[in-house]
Amino acid sequence: MSTPPAGAAGAGEGEGARLAWLDALRGVGAMAVVAEHLLPWFLPSLRPFWFSLGVYGIMVFFLVSGYIIPASLERHGDVRRFWIGRAFRLYPLYLAVTALVVGLAWWVPVRGEVPRDGSAVAGHATMLLDVVDVGGVADTMWTLSYEMVFYLLVTALFVAGAHRRSGLLAVLFAAGSVVVGVALAGAVITGGWVAYASAAVFAAGLACVVSGRFRAAGACALGLMGVTLLVLGGRVPWMGVTVLGVMFAGTAVHRWERGRGTLWPVAAAAALVAVAPVRAVMSGWWWAEPDVWITTLALAAATFAAAMALRGRRLPRLLTWLGLISYSLYLVHHPLLKYFYEITGDLRRSPLPLQLAMSVLALAVVLGVSALAYRFVERPMQALGRRLARA
């Protein structure tokens, strides 16, 4: 996800040139996540284990979202416009991919992590999947949970006039990731009722925010719900809190760039995030081992810093194009790879030339479908959202 993969979109020509480095970053992040899922199935011998491609990609996305999302809200100063834009940016493709996966469930069954009851509908409706114990029909949808929590919290902070303390928030969430990692082994609040209750609060709160009636109360209720679910409802609590620390660090970098803050909170947050999984009671994954985790974070931070340093220069058009279609690329690639794998069968022990050929073909299919999804789903819906927001 921006977004992760779903960062700001719809800039004008001048603004698009100014923010092309963010599109390039999205392109890098999206391709890293695609590689994380493609290599184990098609080219396992090339998969790196000294860092995590997937975690690297999503951390780049989260830094981009943290950098641009609060700035976008503050620049327009209109939470109604912000949420209409977010809805038309995120939901059309999200619903289309959901329909695709469910529609083809007769061929490739829906993941076992998706509940077979109404809580799945409620969880997908809010995108708060990973913090209400609902698996996404597409594997990559889990990161959208943390994007959504960030949007809810940023909105609450903006309405309450407390949105300029990004550095402090980055440090608090980063420190919280260490504490939560030690204290919690998993979700404290569980059960289908969590998805239903959060969907009710989500709908009522957004109605208040968008309509303007009881806006402050609605925004604060949404922000409080988001943080509560993040800490007490997340499947991997320390990871969710870490993500918010990373996103607010991105916001703090934007404020520093504009001369409205310093970088010490970013450095402090980075140090805390680096040690977050060391004592975490849920850190048994290879990518959370200290050497892999720290290397991955360092690469993500270095990528963001390098792109930022080059933001005034002309960047490769391929990267900026990949950034434009990054949300489509992020959401559609995993289902498509599953379908491709269903057709080709297990290639892990096949000759390397065949693996390479199938990898190139699979990547071409993913890129082609993503480009079509961007052209015929994302762009028209974003344009419609902008017209409605201006109305």
C-alpha cells in the first residue's frame, strides 16, 4: 500500500513533476512486493534472505504515505474533500479485486483466513481487516488496514488542531511498538463482533466527518477506535504500532523539509523501530531477526532519502509509470500469480530457463492487467471523486 500503495493521486502537471520522486518510490515499493511473491513460486534460487523484499517494499510505501497524506489534507484544509478523494482512490479497485477473487473461488478457493460469515463483509467494508481479525480475500490487503488507521488518526488530529506534532507522534508510536511487543502476544479483543462494531462506528463517524454535523465528535471517535484496534485488535500488535511510527516519521520528514521541524524525532523513531521485534513475543519470523530487520529498514530509509535527494532531477519514466499503476499492481498481482501458478503448476524444481521464461511471462501479465486496471478503473473513479469533492 501508498497507499501504502495508495498515496496521493490526481496532481496537476506541475505538481506531478514536483512529486514524480514519490511516484518513483511507489514503483520501487510495488515491484519489491511483486518480487517477494513471485520469486518463491517461480525463481526460488534468486530470493534474497539477507533482507526482506516484502517488508522493504511496504516500508517504502508507508514512508511515502506518511510524507504526503497529512500534507495533502493540510494543503486543502477540507476533511470532506479528503475523504471523498480517499474513497474514490481506494474502494473501486479494491471492490473490483474482491469481486474477481470471490467470483473465481470455484477455481482457486478464497483463503482460509477469510471468515465465512458476515464479519468478512464488515471487515472488508472498512478495510480494517488486519486489526479486526479478518483475512483479506487478496493477501496484500492487510496493509490497507494500517493505511486506514493512519487516515482516521490524521483526520482526528487535524480536526482537533493537534496535527503538527508529527515528530512526537513518531517517537511515541515507535516507543509503543517496543512496549507492545513485550506485553502482547496477539490480539486482546477478538471475535466477529469486533468487525461489526467497528463497521458501525466507521460508518457513523465518516457520516459526521463528511456531512459536517458533529464533525469533531465523529473524527475523534474514529481516531480513538483506530488506535484501540491497532494496539488491542491487531494480529501482530508490535508490527501495527511500528507501522504508525514509520508513517509519522515520514510526516516529520515533510515538516523538516518545509522548515517546520527537526530530524531528531525521526532518528529517535528509527532507533526504536529497529529494536521493536528484538524482545517481541511474536517475532518468530525470519524477516524479524535483528540483522534482517535492521538491514531491511535501513534499505527502505536509504531508498526514500536517495529519492528525496534526487527530487529535482528527471527520473526514469519507467519508475514513475510503475508508481502511477502501483495501487493496481499491488492489489492485482497476488491473485494473478495464484491463477498463473494454477495453470503452470509447481515450477520450483524446473530448469532455470523455464523458470525465467515463466517469470517474465507472469510479470508481463501482471503489468498488463495492472495498466488496464489503472486506465479503466482507477483513473475514471479518481476523476469522478474530484468532481464530487468540488461540487
